[in-house]
Amino acid sequence: MELRQLEYFVAVAEERNFTRAAERVHISQSGVSAQIRQLERELGAELFDRSARTATLTAAGRAALDHARATLAAAGAVGQAVGEVTGLIRGRLVIGMVIGCTLTPLFEALAAFHRAHPGVEISLLEDNSDRLVEAVRLGTVDVALVGTAAAPQGLEMLTIISERLVVVVPEDHPLASRRRVALRDVIAHPIVCMPPGTGLRTVFDGACAARDLRPGIALQASAADAVADLAARGLGVAVLSESMAAGRGGRVAVRVIDDVDTPALLALVWRSGQSPAVRELLARCGRAFGGPGRPA
């Protein structure tokens, strides 16, 4: 029995799919399947029910999963303990980043970390904020840059940006002539916004639910530029954050949604008790951030 077999087993169990697990561990699907078959032969039991489209744990697989995770954690702790004594940081970091968010300080922090610690393999994963938060909780992502409405339960968080919601409309739109815009005024029009699972959408949906308002979502896009451009062409009223709407020129008018006080947050999230590599990266991120960014 090898550690890599246990790593592949845990990956398939958490992803519930051999293809996604193979992408996660950076080998071919056939390689993952072969190693798990070998592990099953050594254990004398099948770990997965392969009859359905998803890979479902058998009773034996469920019994083995916690022990496999504990074994991998113990192996990681050995390297961590040695690294803390010698000052040498090795291993692998999986960094999550919300789709449609380009934040230069994060890339600068990653580059500086890589130069200082070339022995650490870095992977970058894009997804929506909700899935990234869950991946951090599961331990499949070490640190994630996410949009959120509040600190995710059970995770540490460093807020990078905190901004209010705004509405973006063409200059000739009725809302453009108003100095103050309320949420009820906004949802009287078709809405263009980001999809569920993004922090900005969570703030918007929560504000509407608190007032028993039911917005009509006309169009959705993951990129702020696309949301704003659709609104500029008269296809709906865009709901974004302040920095997302900044620098749009004379084509559109931007108004703060006056009665929505809950901010959209852009934040780094991670689990407590992390490895030296994660702690070092977070320290570099803390030093690098401070420029403009875009919550999603």
C-alpha cells in the first residue's frame, strides 16, 4: 500500500468522479483507476461502486476513507515538522481563485513565493466562490480568493476589499436621472448580474429576500465586464460592486444602491493550523495586497 494510492482514493471519494480526481492529482484517469484497482486487490475489497455515473463509496470504502485521510495527514505532518526545524519549505499548494477575478497582487505574491521556495509546486484553480469555500473546508484547496457576504463558518479570512453594491445603467435610463436609488427601484427593471455561487450575488439575493422582493433576473454572466456591457446595451440593469463599475466612461451611469448596507467582500480564506507553506504564502499576500481589486 502506497501513499499515492491513498491520495488517489481520497480524491475519487471527494470528487465522486475518476476524471475530476485525475485532474486534481495531475495524472491520467487510467493511472488513477489502475492504482485504485491495485489498492482494492491489496485490501481484498472493492472501494467504489462503479455501476452508476458517479463513483460511490462501498461500505468498505466508507470504512477506509477516514483512515486514509488520517494517514495522509500524518505523512504531511512529518514533512511539516522537518520543514519547521530546517526552515526548508516543500510540498504542494493549491490556490483557488474566483472566476473572472484578475487581481495583480495575488499573482505578485505567488511569484515572490515561487522565487523564494522553488521546491513547492503551485497549482491554480478557478471556480465560483461557494465551491471554492467548500473545497477549502475539505482540504482540496489550501487558500482561496473568493467573493463573499460574510466570513465563511469554520474558516480564517483576510478581507481584501469591502464595497457596496451599485447599479449600472445607460445614461438615458430612468434610474440615471436619480441621485438616490433604492433596491425596490432597481428590481422594478430586468436585472443583469453574476450567477448564484458568487459573493456579489449572495449579497444581492440576501438584500432582496430581507425585503421580500423578487427580482427578475434577465441575464447572468461570470465576468463583471460582461455584466456591465450587457447593461450598457440596454439589456437590463446591472448589479455590481463599486470597483467593478469603476472606469466605465460616459456610456453608463453608476449609482450606489442606497438602502443595501451589506458590503460585497473579496477575501482570502483558509483553514486554521496550516502548513509552513500556507503560512508563508499568506504573509506574502498580506504584504502584497493594498491595490484595487474586484469582488465577485
